[in-house]
Amino acid sequence: MDLKSQKLVITIDHDRYLNWKLFLTNEFKKITSKNVEIDCRDINLSCKEILSLIEISNEFDCKIIGFFSTSTSTIISAQSLGYPSQLILKKSSSNSNKINNVCPDLSTTRFHQGTVRSGEYVESSGDLLILGDVNPGAIVKAEGNVIIWGRLLGIAHAGSKGNSKAKIAALQLRPVQLRIANKVARGPKGENQLGLAEQATIDSEKIIISPLELT
């Protein structure tokens, strides 16, 4: 097999290298594979920083094919730019507090990996965390929060047993319909801001859309 066609994972070791850009430059100089996944660990990268990372890889004729991270900010940025990415849930990481603020109790959270397709229905008696898109025609429902690390284009219902404090969050929140407790609303129109995840909550008896609070 051609070594250049193989996939390689580069882990940014910022404990040893405070300048991750210099570290990546040195790593790209050494590798032979042209398809690379980046493990960012708990480093928070913005869209601008990920684009800078892509520029470095292009200098060495390498293609970034995905990202791993325990940082919700990095995952939001990567997916907003169209790169496959995986959120690593790690309770011992410094980002666990950020994750727990969105999904308060990981022990009662139902995880769904992959796209929820039209006609499919996913339900949770606690929080619901979906690592993928929710397509038009799909329905997701939880007694707690509904968190989608992908695009919400179908119907989502949080707080299904009357919890008005529940929230719905997604990297791209453009659903057919939103429900929180007994409140119902349509999703916002237009494109969301690049790198900005959104959340739906109840405020003054109405469902409102705002930037996702990660801290």
C-alpha cells in the first residue's frame, strides 16, 4: 500500500510544545502520509486557528481529514468549517465542566452516534446527546436537554415531561420545529454565524435562540 494514502493521527502535545503551530510544522516535516487526523486534546481552537492549521498542512501537501478533541469549542469550529470531528467525552479533562454545563449528568445521558435520518425517532428519559446530524423528517426527544453535535434540521423536543429549564443545542440549529416543555416554536431562518453553535431555551414564556453557552 502506498504510504502516502495511509491515514496518520497527529496529537498536539501542548504540554511539551507551548506553540502548537511550531509543533505541527515540525510534525508535518517528518511524515510520509498525506491524510492526517489531528488530535487536539483539550486545546480550544477557533475557526480562524483551524484555518491557520489547514494552511500549515497545505504547505506540506497534507490533507486534514478530521479532528478529535475534548474541547467543545474546537469541535464546534471544526464542524462549522465542514471537517469531520469527534468530541471525546472525558470526565477527568478540564473541559468536562463545559460539557456538564450543557449535559448536566452524563450518567443519565443517552448517546447516539451517527445521523438520525428521516422517519427515525430517538428518545431519552434523561439528556440526549447526538454525535451527528438530525435530518428533516427525524424526531429527537428527551426529558432533559437535547444536545446535537451536528445539524438540527428535523424536530427536537426537550423537557418532554414539563422541564422548562431544559435546552436544545446544536452546531447548526435550523429545525422544522422546536419544543421545550409545553412551548413550541419554529427554527430560525437563514444561516448561522460561522463557528457559532446555538441553543434554544425558554425565557419570559417564549422559546428564544442564543449562542451556546460553553462555560
